[in-house]
Amino acid sequence: MALFLARRLGKGILVLLAIVVLNFFLIRLAPGDPALVMAGEAGAGDELYVAQLREKFGLDQPLPLQLGLYLRSILSLDLGYSVRQQMPVGRLILDRLPATLLLTGTAFLISLTLGVALGALAARRAGRLADTAITALALLFYATPLFWVSLMAIIVFSVRLDWLPAFGFETVGGGYTGLARAADIARHLVLPSLTLGLFFMAVYVRMTRASMLEVAGLDFVKTARAKGLREGTVQRRHVLRNALLPVVTLAGLQAGTLVGGAILTETVFAWPGIGRLMYEALLQRDYNLLLGVFVVSSAMVLLFNLVTDVIYRVVDPRIEAAS
Amino acid sequence: MVRLIVSGAVVLLALAGAAVAQAPKPGGVANAVIQPEPPGLMLGLLQNGPTQMVAGNIYEGLLRYSETLEPKPGLAESWTVGPDGKTYTFSLVKNATWHDGKPFTAADVLFSVEFLKQTHPRARGNMAKVTSVAAPDPHTVVFTLSEPFGPFLGVFEVGSLPMIPKHVYEGTDYKTNPANNTPIGTGPFMFKEWKKGSFIRLVKNPNYHVAGRPYLDEIYWHVIPDAASRAVAFETGKVDILPGGSVENFDVPRLSQMKGACVTGKGWEFFGPHSWLWLNNRQGPTANKAFRQAVSYAIDRDFARDVIWNGLGKPAIGPVSSSTRFFNAKLGQYSYDPAKAKALLKQSGYKGETLRLLPVPYGETWQRWAEAVKQNLEDVGIKTEIVATDVAGWNQKTSEWDYDIAFTYLYQYGDPALGVARNYISSQIAKGSPFNNVEGYSNPAVDKGFAEAAVAVSPAERQALYDGVVKTVIEDAPVAWLLELQFPTITRCKVKDLVTTGIGVNDGFRDAWIER
């Protein structure tokens, strides 16, 4: 196991470096540069102004040198400096990370628990009313665009019913502390995390249901029933556990997007997270900040891939034996 | 008799109502939207719209300007202009202090001019004719110019020449000074807190140099990235102030008809946002004058205003906005006339080439406008294809002249010499900036006329010179003027006196108060 982890970590670091180099060139393919964007926003700009900005951004250096400098700072675990925001990239990302993790983490938990539970229920009642209702609902959430669900949720629950705040992380100027603040944040969290979670919930429902129905027809399940086990036990210990592998794979994929995967939700709900930071950095061609977010989110994807592989081995010991 | 008494009572009531409504009450919190989130608040280093909108509360200029662009006292309480039009003497207010308690003096003015000449491209241009700035005493500043410069009294607004604290910046690297993150000005509000991605909080400056101002205790600027969510924020009462441009135009009628909502188009007179199509004068069909005139006749400006801009704005009849000095309503030429456009098109020898049409990437309204113009042009037989870009791509394409027809809008800053000439004189043809003579128009008579008008002393002389230039420019049609844009400010009606100058919301919330 230790050897496996070490090998995978080594590979992961190489992949990360390759991603950094690739991204470095990829974002420079987009037209324009940060200096022009800032000059553009100023509504005025002469050559001197743009030249000064280019120098500040380090864009006056040859490209290979820029890459070399960037790689050196990455290897010393320094994500660089965002000239535009006048702050180290690491700090900008760390500032936004808690909000994003809270949102995506909550959405992850909601979608996984609800998805597996509803999927298992649907499989058990296959062909009956509960199954039809759950499957139809899942299909609806699966097919509806996220931003539309978000806007409709805002219109219904915030504008019409006035039950929940429409946007933001907490009440600005509310002055809450301690538990009151936690409750305030939780209220703000409901709509974005639900809309973000619904799509993945639908995926988990469909995956769990299909996988369980497949396993339910296998011989060992008949054997378990023949042993005289109760139906609940059969479903839980024999069917569900063996049906979970594809769900774990998907959950690993979703977990990989925990850092950067909520751009739309964060935008609609004005949630101050990483996704928005990345999107704005992209529009503003803030190269260092954009690369920084890419590095962090690729690292997360690699990490969660590794975690998924470890979980495989726990859920299904046959995998370890085979490798 | 009864009627007399009744009407007398009505008058009395009305008077009483007016008296109550006009007595400002101190206190209260203003919640406004800021879009997009500014990169920073140091107005001397950053000149973009959102920065000025927030920092216009923190910093101040020597002067402010009324809706008709008459100078009003700011940090200067009075001013005189020498008879030769080359010396400008300002008397500064005596009790102004920086937010850290240090007094504001003439030394700060001298320092600010030097600072801005290094960092502020517009100030650099405005100060080009200044040969010396002197401080004979701590509350007097004298600007001496090499030759008269007509618009000079119009360049002291907070965004054009913000006052920078000498004691904070002198001898430091301006761009990396840590004080940039905690800006210090003399303005009515002080910087308090900035939660990136969420809000910016300003608090009342208790030592402000105008007695009794500001009225508000706090201002929250909310950062809400999605246009629909910004509209919802106003509808649900989370914010009470939507500055111009913060919601999509198609939401403006709905929001302004809400109960308790007020809307004003005022407060943009100084900027005079003027939109037009850049027609690439260097190459292709757009290099031909008759073709360019045909484009101008082909465009239905009333339709654009009524349908796309929801009735806001005015057709632009020439290079000078009607809110800018020396505008002359008699000089317009191009009306919507497809038949004339077709005739001119024939005369130009256009062979049906497809032209690249570049919209401004600032949201839905501009996209729809591009579609409408494409339709107008196709109706008279001009083929176009819309090129999609984002802001960075738009800047790149326009400043590298990589387009055939491109939408744009520019501010005029109250005077043709400041905001109009730059798009038409040949010394302003230079790659690398989307704010100069991007279309590549060059006419020696126009160059000469703009140069003479800028340095002429008497307003009558300037008017005559500008009329001559404008006539030529309209005939040459280097660009196709579209609309004088209006960015309505939508507020809850209880927010009073928010827009009191020609600079509007960008001039700070000094006089604003909330009715309770």
C-alpha cells in the first residue's frame, strides 16, 4: 500500500508540472493581455501607460524566461503575485477557498446521501410508483440547466415567498457572531448548495438504481436469500455494497471539481468563491492568478483520484489482490 | 370663498410637504451595487469606472462640476483665471484633513500633479501645457501654462485629478505602496473594509471639511456578478441604489416601475458617453467616403434607442455630445434614409464583400444592438458577420486595427479638446490603445482646427473653430455616430440628493441622505 501511494504521488507531481506548462501556454493563446485589459477599463491609455503595465506584469520578458520564473516559484510552493489585485495569489486563493469548500462540500454531501438513498429505494421498488416518481424527478434535474434552476429558485424562494436570502455568503452589515453567524451563513447556503447538488444527485440516483438492479440478479444474491437473510440485509449488505463501485468512481470525479466546479452557481448567487475568482481572472487575463487556480484545482483532482483508488480497495478487496 | 380657503390650505400643505422633504436627516446606511468588482481603490493608479464610483467618496478633486458643467468648489474654495488665460490661481479650503488626520495643503496639490503625470494617462495629457505649479502659501496653488488651454478649468474633477496624500506616497514606489490597499483621501467617506467578492464598506468621515456633511453613516457597495441577481437584489430590498449600467437595459422599465423606485438619467453630463461605429478608414470598402456615409444613412437610431435602449438616450448627430461644450444642434446631417444609403453604396463601388462587425462585449444590450445594426446594413445591401470576443479580445482587435466595423463608446469629459479630438486627429493614430484615433482618419484641416480651438481664449472663437471642424468631420464620416448613451441610476425614492452634479454617482455620496 505504501509503495502504491508513493508511486502514485510521484506520478501525480509529474502530471501537475505538465499541466502547469500546458496551461501556461494555453492561456497565452487567448487574444489580449492583462495590460491591455487594464488600459481598456481605464477608458484612456497611451503607449507609455500600456508599456508600464506590461513591465509590471513581467510581460516584457521573453516567454521561456517567464515560464522558467513561474516554474521556479511553483517548485518553491509560491503561486506568484497578482499585479492586478495587488496581492499574493496564494492569499487570494486561500481567502476564497473556505466559501467554495463550504458550498461544494455541502452540495457533495447532499447529492451523495440523497442520491444513493433515493437510488436504492427506486431499485427496491423497481417498476412501482415510487420508482417512477424518483426516476422522473432525477431525469428532470439531470436535464435542466443549472443556471435556470438557480434563477427559478431565487424567484420562487426569495422574491415571491421571501423565505431565503437570494444571494451572498452572509448578511452584509448584519454584525452576527458565533452561532447566530453560523445560522445566517447556513440560511444563505441553502439555495446555492441545493441547486448545485441537484444535478449530481440525479446522476447518483440513476447510477445507484441501475447498478443495484444489475447486481440484484446475480447468483450470490440468490444465495444470500436462500440462506434466509432478511430482505433489508440482503439489499444493504449484498446488493448495495457491490453496486457502489461505479458510484464511488463518480463521487471521485465530483470531488475533483470541489474547488473549481461551481462557477455558475457562485456567479448567480454572488457566492465569494474560487470559481468566480477564476472566471474573473480569465476575463481579465490575470495570468498568475488563473494559473494559480488551475494548479490548486488540478492538485485537488489528482488528490481525489488517489483517494478514490484507495476507497476502491476498501470497498472491493479484489482490486488490491489483482494489482 | 370656500374654494379660496381650500386652495390656500393645499398650497400650505404643499409648502409644508416641501419643507419636510427638503430637510436632510443625518444617519442611515446606503446599500449600492458595484459592477464589476474594482481591481483596487487607489484612484491615482486606477482609472476604471468601478474604481472611480467607489473611490469618488474617498478622494476629492479641487473642483466639482454642475449639470451644465460650471465649476463648483471642491477642495478649492475659489479660483481666478489670469487675463491672458495662462495662469490659474486656486485658494484651497483651510480645514481639510486627510483621513489619517494630517492637514491637506498646497504641497499635496503639487505632489499630486507630479504623481498623476507618471501614472494617469488622461492627467498626463491634461497637464501637458502646464509649465509650473507653485504654492506661494500653504493654501494657494498657481498653475502656469505655456499657452492658453480652453478646457483647463474642466480638468480638476476627482477622477481626472484626484488629490493624493504626499506624506503617504512621497519617496515610495507608488504602485507597490501598501497604502494602496487602505486608501487615504480627504473625501466625505473613509475606507473601512473590503471583503473581496462580497462587499466594500465605507464609513463617514467625522472630520470632513464641509460642516454637517456627509449625512450617511455608512455605505456598503455590494459585489453581485450576475445581472439578473443584481435586479433581484433591488427587488428584494437588499440594495437601494443601482448606479448606471448595473442592470441590463431590459430590466430598467420593470425596476423603475416598482413602487417606491425612482430613476434618473442625470449625472453623466460631464462624461457624455457617446457611441459610434469605428469604420476602418485604412482598408476595404470602409476606406471609401461614400460607403461610410451610406453606413451612417443605413442605421435606424430611433429604433435602437426605443427598442434596444428602452427609450433612453438620444441619437448622436455628430462627434460632439449635446451635453459637451460647443455642441451645435444645427450641424447634424445623417438621418435614417435607406434609399440614400443604397444610392451612395452604388456610387462607392461596393462589390458585396463581407465585413467583420465587432460588438462591444459588455452584455446582452450590446449584442442585440449589433444584431440590429447588422440587419440595418443588410437591408441596404451591406454584408456583415458578427465577430464574438470578450473584453480582452475586443481591446486587442481594436487597438491592433483588426476589424472592419467596430462598436465603441467613449467619454467626452465636457470639452471637445479633452474627449472628442482624440478620436479624429492624426497625431492620435497609434496602435496599442483602444481610445485614440482607432479608425485611422486623417485630415490636415481637422488637425489644424482642433489644435487652434484648444488654445483659443474666447469661447466665441472656440465655438466658431469647432463648428468648422465638426462640419468637415461630419461630411467625411470617419465613423458612424449612433447614440448619446444614458445610464439610468435607479434608486429607492427615500434616497435623496444622490445625484447633484454633472459627475453624478461618481462624485461621491457627499450630499446624499435617506428619508425616514
